[in-house]
Amino acid sequence: MSLESPPDDRPRERLWRLGPASLTGAELLAILLGTGDREHSALAVAMRLLETSGGGLRRLAARPHGELQRAPGVGPAKAARLVAAFEVAGRLMGEDRAVRPRVSDPADVARLVGPRMRDLAVEEFHLLALDTRCRVLRDVLVTRGLLDSSLVHPREVFRAAIAEAAAGIILVHNHPSGDPTPSAEDRAVTRQLVAAGQLLDLPVHDHVIVAGDRFLSFATAGLL
């Protein structure tokens, strides 16, 4: 039996006929995937991806990239298209801000990065490069995976900050466990980066840990 849908029902044709807003999340994903596998159409693969991600695009976007590659009917090439699309969407959201967001306290940091980091299944370490008025010049992903001093090297952190001509930085990472309590490694990495910032005259203003809907500020907790 053919896996093909009638032409007018195919996601790509529906997009051109009715516009992208008329498509479901699964149909949009099917267009990105392009093809299915031997047994399933692109739409069926897309629906299965959403089902195994709790039914939401945000949870799908937060899945580790390796999981996407191993998902039935996906593979490295299709996973790359999905990851690229999620990244484009995130950057578009950032460009929508007519004015660079200003951070004056840890709650501002949590509001800025929380929606993107709170549901991640793995740890990500970011830096916020700030100008002299504490406006965010750029949110830079430094590393993904368990936070470790061998991975978060001062060279990688401050190279990005210097490239943005930052006046200061804020460190941010997430705890997928939902507990924002800093680990011994969190503290060690922070001490290392604060010391490096002092040598470079590029101050580390804070380190914020995002954990679900909670967060912890090293500055507020007196840990810097």
C-alpha cells in the first residue's frame, strides 16, 4: 500500500495553499524531514517524534542531538535539519528584541535564559557578554555536557567575551535535576573563571544556575 497522501493533503502543498500557520507541528516537522523510511511517511515519522517527546515542539527541541539521530526514520542528515531549524527559531526570537535586554539582577538573567534552558535534558554552560550598561551583547554557548573544569576552560570562555568587546560577563548553566544547589565542580569552575576575569580585567558579575522554574545566583548567595 502506498505511503503517499493525496497531493492536496501533503504538508508541503498545504503550506503553499493555506499558509504555514495552518499546519500542525507534525506537518511542519514532516516538511523539514523531507522523507520518511521504508515503512512510514515523513508525517508518520514526525508524529512519532512528537509523541516520544511528550507531544510538544519545545521538548523535542530540548532532546539531545544524539537521540534525534537515533530516532527511527531520522538519522544524522534529518536530525541536522531539525537542529538547525530549532537554532534558527531561537535566533529569530533573539533578533526580535528591538532593544538589547538589560540585566540588573539574577531574576533578569533567569527570565532571559530560563525559557530556553529549564527543560534541557543535559547541562549547557553559557556566558552572557555584557556592555558597560549591563545590556546583553550576546548569549554564547560554551559547552554542552556535565560541567567540568577540563571542559569549561577560561580560554574558551573569555575568547568569546573578548570577541564581543564585552565589559563584563555573567555565567549561566542549567541543572536538569531541577535542583539549583551548586556542586563542588560548579564552585571550582566559578572560582577559576572569576580569577581569570580579574587577570584580564573582564569581571565575572555572577554565575546563575537555572533548574526548572528555580534558579540560584552565586553573587546573591555570597559564593563569588
